Amino acid sequence: MKQLENKRKCAKRYLPKRIMSIAISTIGAARQGDGVYINDRLIGEVRSGSMVSYWKFDKEGVTSHITEEKGKRSICLAYIDSETEENQEVQIHAKGRILEGIIVERHLSSEAPPYSRTILVKKREKHVEEDKGLPLLMENLVKETVENHVWRQKKTINLIPSEQTPSKLVRFLTLMDPSGRYAEHKIIEALGESEIPFYQGTEFIIRKEGLLIKEMAKFLGCSQVEPRVISGQQANKTVFSALVDYKNRLDKKTELQRLRKVMNHHLGKGGHLSAQPLGALRHYVMRDPVTEKPAVINFPIQKDNPYKIDLEETAQLIDDHKPELIILGKSMVLHPEPVAEIRKIVDTMEDKPILMYDMAHVLGLVGPYFQEPFKEGADIVTGSTHKTFFGPQRGIVAGNMEEGTKEYEVWEAIQREAFPGSTSNHHLGTLLGLLMATYEMNLYGRAYQKQVISNAKAFAKALRDSGFTVEGDPDVSYTETHQVILNVGYAKGADVAERLERNNIVVNYQATPYDEGFSSSSGLRTGVQEMTRFGMKEKDFEKLAGYMKEIIQDNKHISKQISRFRGNFTEMAYCLPEEKSEPLIKKLLRDTL
């Protein structure tokens, strides 16, 4: 608050007044010379005002469409006190009447293509929720939660590629006693090399955390795992912060220097939000003094396949810019990333960048059927544990650093950043669940991975045969991962996704590399991983493609038929079979509740 007050004083001193936009929320037009007030205090005057026309939309949100109907609204520009803030309510004294208005940043926005949209401001109304009594609200919460659970788990085909249903054992373990506990711990050199806990009563969970590290390292084929981060985004942020810490390790007196340059995937071409300056990278990369934008270089893409990196051009960009960090990994991913090829490029450099692979979407596919990042030369792997992996919603950071090297110092910085830098309570209930999920992956993962990729290829080919435009390379059956991407026509993605949801098929509308943004999405991003766990095979996905044709192309409503189809796939595979898991679940419930 003190900083804000100082800012206001500086603004008033050096720029007493400035031009700001006002949207008028009552009927009437403002004209030049009309006074602008906050309550009874004059803060300036209108310099220009007008009543303007605008096109109306049929509803709000990404599925809204422009109509033939026009509306009118009153806007103005006013020369007012510079410390006046956006969203401030003001009054305009206009020819004997008072108009209500609000200071706004802008009157029109182009951030949701394919249209520029009018930003309409209404006078704020106080909303008082009807008091139904807390007991009834509690009852309704349980009732609606059960309804939603049954719909998603028993009546709906779930095809969102970033989601996964954990097994019953994993879910029940997350509810156990550790879910309400703390277990902060840290290596303190003066006390030896072991982890020192800061709480009593933690021997059990710290031991299980150690087992999780061991099992996850076995799965990934690496030396180090940091399991305390609680999401993929936090995993990335932990790495970025650790790299800045490492970069400034020799200079403790001056302000921290950010990463000079970073290479990553463009957000509009399938890149992860968490690896962008808009996301977790925001505070860790310098600004380019020439462009005045974050110093990020994007991977160039192949002309004939925008879902693959152009390696020749990438090599040139790496040589020109010499980034300190290279981030592979995408949220719209159809192919393995060229880890080995980029490793060869950076190994020729004197100052080698850190090669990081954000595997959030494909963590559960690590292995011989997809790719093995550490064998191919990745320094760091991050990811979330709930997309293709079997776990609850958490994150991990993994490394393959050799002690005594520069890279190992980076790993030590990552551990410091995980705790105390990024977490205090690292959600011990889901940590326990993740250990069970990792056991499942190490026991059943290979069969699951093979089936996922086979299902995705069969689904893609069946969709193509049904008349859909399927993105990707037809020579590999359009995909080498769990994802299948459809192009349903410019700016039609959200509409089609909504129609599918009304028919109990849940997908993710997605901008393709050819679209301006999410609101003009042409794509549907689908993933087969969750329904593969529920037992669907190639022929089942072929049948599903036919249902999608009926809904999208033939405009049929078949929600009941889809629910009956889903009824064939409610028992989970690639985990302990029911005859073995049910006694364990009963024991958990009997002995703990």
C-alpha cells in the first residue's frame, strides 16, 4: 500500500493529468467540457465523447457468435487526475444531468479473434447469495459431487489429453492421515549428508518419499528425482529459479541476473504455457533490449509438418543466440522430441546450455515405445504426474547429474528451491498416492504404453476414414503419442467441443498452429490415455470415431447411446485387478474410518 501511495504521489508530481477512457453505464452522452467527478471532487473534464454503434453477440464465452443486431453505447476520453485508477467509478456532469461512468483501459479488444469485440461495462450490482443454511449447502455439495462423479466416471467418454483417473487404491491412499501432516526436511552439511526432518512423527512418510524417489528414478532411468513439487508448473518454476540461483552463485552483492536467453516452443504452436514468459518463466528471463520483449527464441517448425522441429534452422538459431536454457516439450504433441539431435548440437558449444524436457503430457509414455530422454541426453526432465502417468495431481523434477560437475551444482540448487524455495507442505497425501501409482507404472506400464500408442493410431485412422481432417503425419498414422488432433474448421473448435459434451464425449478445443488464438480454435485435442486405462482397445476407438461422425457431421443427438457405450468400460486396467485391490481398499476403510 505504501509503494502504491508513493507511485500516486510521483504520478501527480510529474504528470498531473492524463487522458483516460471512460465507459458510461447510464443512458446519455458526454460532450467536450463536461466535468468529471469522483463524488463531489472535480478531477478533470471530457475532451471528446460520442454515442457509438457496436455489433451484438448471441452470448458470452468462446462459443459466442456475432449477430445482425446492433447496439449503441456512450464512451468518452477525459483529461483527468493522473493518479485515477482503472475501474474507478466516476460521475460526469452533462447539461443538468449526472451520468455514471467507469474508468476503463480500452473500449475494444482484439484478443479473442476472429472478431474485435466491444468491452461493455455495466454498473456494478451488489449480489447477495440466498442464505440456504450451511447444513443444506453441505448436503447439496455432496449430492452434486456424486452426480458429477457418476457422470464423468460411468456415463462419459473422457478424451481430454491432460487428464487421468487414478486407480481406487491411489485415490484412497491420498485420503489417509498424511494428507493433513507436514514433513519438511533438508540436507544440512554440518549435520552430515542425511535429510534432517523439522517435524516429529514423520519417519513413515519420509521413508515412503525415499521409496518414491527410487521407483520414479527406476521408471525414468535417471539418478536424481525431486518429488516435493506439487504440480508441473511448479516443477518448471523450481528449475527456472534454481538456474537463476546457480547463475548468481558467485555474486551475492548485486541484484540477481535473470537468464540471458531461453529457447522454447511457441505457445501458439503447441508450447506449454508453463514454459512461457506468460507462465512460469515470467520472472526468470531477461528482456531483449532490441525488441523490449522477453529474451525467448522459439523453435522453428518444419514447413510440411508444424508439429515437428526444423533441426537445421534450430542449429543455426542456437549458434546465433547461445541460449542458457533450452526447453523441449509441448502440450500439443504428436511426435517424440529430438533430444538426441539437440544434444549433439549443444555438445559442440563451449558454454553448453541446460537441456530440459518438460514431459508433462508424455511422462507416462517414457520407455521403448516412445522415447527415453535421459538416454538421449536430457539434463533435466520435469512433468506433471496425472496425464499419461497414473498418479494424482502432482509434479516431479528429475536429473541425471554426475557429482562434482557444474550440472550437479544445478541439481543442488533445484533441491534448495524445492524446499524451502517453493514448498513448505508438499501435500503428503498425494505423495503417498503417487508412490502407489509409480508401483503400478513400473509393474504394468509397458503394456499400457504400447496399447495407448496403438489406440491413438487406430483412433486417428478411423477418424480420417470417417471424413475428418486429422492433423499430423499420415506416414506414422498421424500420431506417435496419446494425442489425436482434429481440424474441424476455422473458429469451430469450441462449438464442436460443446456439441460433443452434450453427447457425453468430453474433448478439448484447441488452436492449431494456423490459428490466431484460442478463441478462433480450429482444433479438437483428444487423448486416448484415460479410456485406455478403462479397457478400450483399437476396435472400440474405431467405433467411437463413428459416433463422433454421427454427432459432428450428421448432427445427431446420441447422448444415451454414448452412455451405454461407456458402460462397457468402467473397470480399470493396468493396476491391481479387482480381486486383489478390493481387500486392500476394505482394509483401508475398515481400519481408518
